[in-house]
Amino acid sequence: MKITAFQQLIEDIYFERDSARGLAGTHMWFCEEVGELTRALRRGHQDELEGEFADVLAWLSTLASIAGVDLEAAALKKYAKGCPRCESTPCACH
């Protein structure tokens, strides 16, 4: 699935509720999910990582949608040439 398709899927599922909550409120939920991912990483809970990564991606997608940002276009714009600073792949920055 492409990033744009995933972002649209998350919009279809959650946009009405998330946009009503607003950017600030939705950002708080995103931060909570990042915290859950952090705990799973720190504790070495491999069985939880897949779900936590998916949750963080979903919340990031809904934040982007509320802000009017196409995640796939933004990612390509910034990283298509490699590292945004040195334009190398892999990064050659020191």
C-alpha cells in the first residue's frame, strides 16, 4: 500500500472524529502513541512493536490530514534525492 492510500484509509476511518478534536488534541494522542512505542522498544517487547509502529503511523497520518499535508508528496519532496543535506544515499554527512 502506498503512503497516500494509507493516509486516505485513515481519513476514511477517523477523519471526522479527529478533525473535530482538532490538531492540538489529536497531537496529544499521537504523542501518547509515540510513548507506547518507546516503552515497547525500551522493554524489548518485540510482540508489541508491530502494532505500536502501526498506531504511530496512523496517528501521524491523521495529523497530516488535519493539517492538509499529503504525507507521500511531502516525503518525496524532502527525501527523493537522498539525504536532504548532502543528497547522498546513504548519507555522507559528517
